[in-house]
Amino acid sequence: MKIKSVTLCIFVLLTLIALSACSNSNNNNQNSPETSPAPASGGATKEITLNAVDWQFSEPDIKVNVGDTLKLTLHNEKGVHGLQSDDLGVDIKDGETATIKLDKAGTYEFHCSVQCGQGHDNMVGTITVQ
């Protein structure tokens, strides 16, 4: 009789663990980038790759809407550059991507964060959230 009780308890415990694991797996999939629902405010996801070359960014003036999510990728075409925006909490290097949820209107500056030569101080841009 004891063996049947122990076996039943082990079976119940393993079943609960299996169901719990399935439940966690489904929750994680809901939060993955591939299956994330659109923001409640109707914002879009915009993906922009900024190419950095000769002391300038390929898109120095980016315009997005309140509620949008911006996936900003930096690609160094020539030289070594970084991209930083203190207001948005972004600091990326070549090949990195920052995902930014833009929920407040305003104009936010970004600049090169790596001393890259004589034109470094002019290597700036803005993200305007309307």
C-alpha cells in the first residue's frame, strides 16, 4: 500500500511540474519579439539602421510617433563610431541594436560616443517624437 501511495505522489508531482513548465513556456512566447502584440496605443515598430561614415550619420533626423517602438541599429561603414543618447538611455556600438519605447513627445539628441577624429563634435542627430 505504501508503494502505491508513493508512486501516486510522484506521478502527481511530475504532472504538476510538466504543466507548470508548459505554462511558463507559453508566457515567454507571448513576450518574444516575434509574437509581441502591438502596443495598446496603436504604435508601430520602426527599424532604422544608421550608417556612420565621415563624421556623419546616414539619417541625422529621425521622426516617429508617440507610442512607436524604435529599433535603432548602428553600422560603421568607415571608422569607429558609437551612438549615445542620454535622454533615451541609449549607448550602442557597431552592430548593436537598441529598442526604445517612445511614449513621450519631444526632440531627443544623439551623438557619436567614440572620439573619431576632427569631425567628431559635428556627428549629431535628433529623434523627434510627435
